[in-house]
Amino acid sequence: MNQSDAGATQIRALVAGNWKMNGLKAALSQALAVDEQLAGAGDAINADVMICPPATMLMVLSELAGKSGLKIGGQDCHVNQAGAHTGDVSAEMLADAGASAVILGHSERRADHGETDKLVCEKVAAAHRAGLTAIVCVGETIGQRQAGLTLGVVARQLTGSLPDGVNAETVVIAYEPVWAIGTGLTPSVEDVAQVHGMIRERLVERFGEEGARMRILYGGSVKPSNAVELMGIANVNGALVGGASLLASDFLGIVDAYRG
Ligand code: 13P
């Protein structure tokens, strides 16, 4: 299992590490070790690999990590290009610092900053304005899952968070059940397959052939020990990894699920 299947469409996987608010200068060595090992692995890894460090580390990481095709991403962006928005970072700034993508609508931003689907949708447009791929996160809370609302919640987030006219190069979806993030818990294989299958159907309905090619990542307590099983599920086209992306050895252990 190296590449995931969406019907007849082969999709190149993406394994992205979301460092969240972690990473001082000393952590650069972990990212550079990933770069080094990937360069050594050459074509053996059938996936794109990305690290999304805190904004403070973006530029230095993108300047130093040039050995492999390691991609660099941001974790959020403002809707506007520039202006009086103290503490915010624009999509253009991320691109200028060397990012090729940005995570948007992560549940931590939806919870901590009250981000709505509408705002996430505007941020996706901002990312595209700057030439960045948007990694758009969706996922239910434990209460919503227990109430049987998962598919409806995720479908609504998906519809509301995506502008019209996006394509498989400009958008990646990440399904991250909120209750699986940082908890060590993961949904069953059947549950992941059900949600990813629904997401695929909705993407195809709305975006046609592009929707069939879009990557749908799974995120939430992905580790080296469960990566092969999770990445083998239909319509799972890679992973969005939090805690286990902070150590090169753990992250590479997950990337290894895509070793040919
Ligand atoms: P964990 O891998 O730490 O559960 O975090 C997942 C996540 O939120 C990635 O965006």
C-alpha cells in the first residue's frame, strides 16, 4: 500500500507535521534530520512530506531544509494581505518566508479563536491569492460523535469552509476528530472509512474530477505504530500529525508507511 485509491484515481499521499505552538531554535535539528533522511531515501518514499513549524521558524527552516523535497507550511493566516492587524500573519508573508501551504480551520483555532466556516472559507481564498495550498481541517467533537452527528457536522464544515472553484492542487482536506487529537485515541477503521468516504462523495459532487483527486488526510493521534493501518484505509491519502511530528524518528516512522 503506497498510494491511496479513490476509485480509479491514484493520489500521491501527503504526510504533514503540525508543530502547533512548539519549537524553539533547538528543534530545528529535528526538521533538518527529517530533510536529511528523506534525501537519503530518494524515491523510496511515495508521499510528499511537509513540516508546519511555528511562524517564527518558517524562514530559517525553508532556507536550511533544501536537501530533500521537504515542503514547509504555515499553521494559519489572516484574510488580508497586509495592514493593521497586530500579531497576525498574512498568506503572502508565509509564501515570502518559503511556505507552500497553510493549515486552515484547525479545531484548535476554531475553539480558541472562534473561527467559523465562513472565516475559514475566506482564509482559503487568501491562501490561494498568495499561491499557497490550503490544508482545510474538519472534524467532530466527542459530544457530536456520541449524538450521532458526525457525518452531518463534517459535511457542513466541508461545504462552508471551501470556496467554489478550488482544485486538487490548491486544497487538501484533513479529517481530524477533535476527541482524537492529542489523546492517544483513534476512531475505528470503519469509522475513518465512513467519514473519508462521505468527504470524497461530497468533494466529487461539488468539484467533479478535481474532487476525486483531492487529498484527504487523517489526523488525530497518528503514530508510527498505527500509521500503516490508518494510511491503508480507503480514501485516506496521508496524515496530519501533531505530537508525533516533533521528533524526527517518530515522524519518519509514520512517513515510512509510504515506503515502497
Ligand atoms: P496529534 O497527532 O498530537 O493528535 O494532533 C493532531 C493534530 O491536531 C494535527 O493537526
